Amino acid sequence: MGQKVTDQVAEMRSLPAGIDQRSPARHPDWLGPDDLALKIEEIREATNWEIPIQLKLGAARVYDDVRMAAKCGPDSIYIDGMEGSTGAGPHIATEDTGVPGIAAIRQARRAIDELGLRGKISLVYAGGIRNGGDVAKALALGADAIAIGHSVMMALNCNKEIPESDFEAEIGVPAGRCYHCHTGRCPVGVATQDPELRKRLDPDEAAERVYNFLHTLTLEAQMLARACGKTDIHSLEPEDLAALTMEASAMAQVPLAGTDHTVGVANYHKLG
Ligand code: SF4
């Protein structure tokens, strides 16, 4: 919205100040994988082959999508699982679309490995990562790295009532149910260009909270790797996992706890 394109934003993004901007849901200059491969080459040339190129995909038809994406030659593929959130998307899009991370990571890993691209294209998973346990499980299922969005926003104070804020009065919903990033009226000063609201965020204190969160996340993931007898979190593997429900077993393709049965996979542990 034009009201968010302040002079500062206009300068950073080469836009006219105060004018609404179109934000298309897709890139109009590519229609399929062939165009995408050309676009990646074009960006590589424009950035002098110095900047890694990442393709970010919503987790949907993961196996097919990742196979196609991998053939386009990115440096990494980023899968956004169903648990991922947004500060401004339509409610129905966040609640009723997507595939859970435990299923998406396994399918994406298989797609990359079958093309012989393990180690050449990194697999990054994002969506609902809140603690070191989530990190360890994502890596064990096959992610090379994880990305974090909303939980770091929380560390910045997103959706938290602070002394200066009044969520009910200012945006009409209690703290914890905000999702008003697109309005520019963020009560905690995180997602806003309003100079008065921005004063509610102290960048130094916020940076310390984010540091504490990331540091704790790392220590927790390391602890779980050690508990599995690993010296490196990247040595975690599906064999370190057990599923607690039939559904989890089927989606993650790991055995049901206390059995050697992986739901939906006949003789899985006798293969190979
Ligand atoms: S407007 Fe602010 S508090 Fe509300 S969801 Fe966005 S970042 Fe969080």
C-alpha cells in the first residue's frame, strides 16, 4: 500500500514514494521449468556468479515440484511446510493449504537424491520450527538446513502485549491473534514504517532476544544429536527417529515406535 512506501522505503526499493505497488503472486516472465532455468542463468550472470540462488517452494506436490526445481539448477531448494505462518496472508491460505514438514522433507530429499544431486543442491526446510527438537527432527528427516521466520518474529515481540501497546484498542484483536503486518499498524513496532510505532522496538534489546533464541535452539539441537550418539547434528538420520502415530509413520516413513513396521511401506526394513 502507498502508505507503507515512505521516502526511506522508496529510496531502498527504487519506487515512487506514496504510490500503491502491485505485488504479483507469480513471476509474469516465466511459465514453467524451462523459463525458470533461463531466469536462474540470467540472475547468475547479473550477480557475477557470486550469489547463491535459492528456489523457495510451498510444500504441495513436493516430489514432482522438487524434481523440476532441481533440474533448473539452483544452489538450494527451500521448502515451506504447512506449519509455516504469515503475518498477513488470508486465513484460508494458512489453515487449509500445504503439506506437513515431516512428509515434505522426506519427499524433497528423495527427489534430490534420485537425481544424484545430494551435496550439490542444499535442501532447506522452513515451517513451524520453534525449538531445537524441531531442528533436530528436520535434519534427521533429510534437511541440510532449516530456516526460521515466525518464531524469530516472536523473539522480536510480535504478538506480545508490551507496556506501550494495547492490541485490543489499536487493532481490535488481542495479542496473540494479530496478523496485521500488512496494515502498517504493528502495535510492537516490528512491521511498520510509522516513526512513532517504530519507537516501540528497541533494536539492541530485540537483537539480544533473537540471539538468545537462536543460541538456545542450537544448544538444544546439539543436545539431541549427542543423545543419539552423534558428534555432528548433520549426522542425524531417519534411523534416529520413531513415529508415535500411524499417520506420522506413513508421512515420515519411519517405523512406528516399538515395531519394525513403517506404515505404507512393505518390508521397508528388509529392503536393500
Ligand atoms: S503487526 Fe506486528 S504484532 Fe501483529 S503480527 Fe505483524 S509483526 Fe506481529
